[in-house]
Amino acid sequence: MRTTYRMSDSVAASDSTDTVNVLKSKQVTPLPIGPGGKNAIKNQMNDTNTQLTMLASQATANTLYDPPVPKPVTKQLVQPFCSGSADPASILLVLAGIFIVYGMVSK
């Protein structure tokens, strides 16, 4: 299936001096199931693939009109959940102790 669609809106391509509107086309990537023929399932899958390609093209074209991402008012403060001072050996020892106590209590 070789279908090419044009996006309804123009997609902006970055130029060194200014943003230039360029109309780009996108080709539907064929599915490895065959061209369709009289098989209803293949026809449905090919139609779905065509619709997904059109929606992806439209989403790309719509990003032209998205506003810029606002800058945060304050700087982000990232704090770790744990202090990170425990080494893996001590964590394994604690887990082993828990399993030993559980084994003795469960009998």
C-alpha cells in the first residue's frame, strides 16, 4: 500500500535566520501482512495503519501552533528519597535477617 498524505497544516522547518513554513508529505509504512485483497482483517489493519499515519502527521503539524513551554518560577529542588549511604552488602544482610526471622516464626 503506497499512499502519501499531505498534512493539512504546514510544518515549520528551522532555518538559520527565520522559521520557514514547509509542507511535508508522509508515506504510509506498509504492514508485513500483504496488500489486503479480499481478506477483511487485512483490509481493516491496513485502514487502521493509514488512519494512524494520518493522525501522526496531523499531530506533527499541530505542534507548530503549540505555545512555548513556560519557564518555572522557582528552581527545582530534587531531594533523594533515601540518603544513599547504605551499601548493597548491608542491604542484603538486612534482607537475609528478615528471611531468617520469618522462617523461624512461620514454623
